[in-house]
Amino acid sequence: MLKHLAIRNIVLVEAAEIPFGAGLNVLTGETGAGKSILLDAMGLVFGDRSDAGLMRQGGEQASVTAEFSVAGRRDVMALLGELGIAPDDQLILRRTLDRSGKSRAFMNDTAVTVGALKQMAALLVEQHSQHDARGVMDA
């Protein structure tokens, strides 16, 4: 379960701390409120392609940190073991981005590949967007 999201120097966001509670969490707001910025930030920490355009104007380094409670998740513990990271009931994913667009990825402060972030994200999150239902119509 996602417990906390911290965003630094992403697009227009200088710093944001977002706690999540148990159960369903919904992000809503008017056009221009920043929902897409949050999704872009989450995508970065979940292994999406990095882009220097995500950096906030004037910032030297951007970062996104996502904290998860993973107690009892055998699949997550197995992947951590495969990656050589000591299993823990708390998992912190972090991705940093510098001015040049170069990024670094971490799991519980251990450097990992972006591919490892993608693997872990596949176990931890499921995102649904406005037009996802249209995929049902694809042959």
C-alpha cells in the first residue's frame, strides 16, 4: 500500500508531501490543479522514461520518493531478494533527476536499475486513467 509520496522540483512543484490512507485514494481537482504533474512524478518513481523537461525551472535536482507498506507481500520480498536488497516491511522507492536528464533509481537506499523499478511497480501499483475503458473495444 502506498503510504507517502514526496516530490521535489518536478515541473511547477517545488516541494509536496502527500500522505495516503488505507483503502481507496482519489486525486481530483479542476483543470490545471496539478493532477497530471502528480501522475508524471509517480511515473518517474515507477520507472517511466526520465526527461529533463520534468525539472522545475531553477532547480538543480528533482526527486520523487514513494513509501510503501509491503508487510506480508511474498512477491515483493522475493524481488527484493533477487535484487540483493534485505527484505523489510517498508519499501522506499526513490528516483532523482539532474539538469541534464540523467536519473538514478533507489530501493531502500540501494541503487537499482530503472528496469528494477518497473518490475517492482508492476507488483505494487495499478493506475487507471480517464479513457482506460476504451481498450475493451480493441480487438
